[in-house]
Amino acid sequence: MRITTGDLEIFESGTIISYGIDPITFHITEKIRIVFKFKIDSHQKAHQVRAEISQENEMTLEFTNFEEALGIGNTLPLELGTVKGRRLFLNYRIYSLADKSVGKTVHYTWYLGETVQNG
């Protein structure tokens, strides 16, 4: 089966309930990993996403103050790089229970876009 939305192809989609507040690691390929890390910052009221290349072939997305029971997420797919010669995008929604020490519920969809020409 092949699923598309607009000009993007669904690469992977699902829901995860994290184990406590431990990070979630997506093994996109054998060599590429993207880690979701959750942080609470009582000095900052707004939620924020920060991306960092933490080591070779690994990107960490740090989600700060994603503590809403109704969920927080992006409205447009976020481009993160390339996989299998195609652009890689991500959409997510993160939900939190009232007790901040328990896991997050994460809905995610990874998309593949057009082929990237190496120039």
C-alpha cells in the first residue's frame, strides 16, 4: 500500500506512549536516529522546540513545556533532512496528563517528499 497526502508520501505513522519522561528514539534507518526529548522549564511559560545534531547521524528534538492535555503540535510538516534520497518531513501532536512525571502520548507522521538532486 502507498499513502499520500498532497505531494508527500507517508513514510511511517503511529502513536507512542513514552515510558515515563524517557526520550523516544526513532531509528529512521540503520544509521539515522531522531530522538524526542521532553523538558519542563518553570522559568519559561511558552512551549518551544529546539533541534540539535547531538552526534553523527543523530538529531535530538527537545520539546520544552509540552504539558497540555489537549495536545500541542505543528501545523505544517517540519522538514528535517533527507532519507533514501528524498526530503524527510515530520508532523506531531504531543499530549500530557496532569501528572508531569508520567509518559507523553505522541502521534507522529513521517513523510517523504520529492527526490533531492545531489549537485
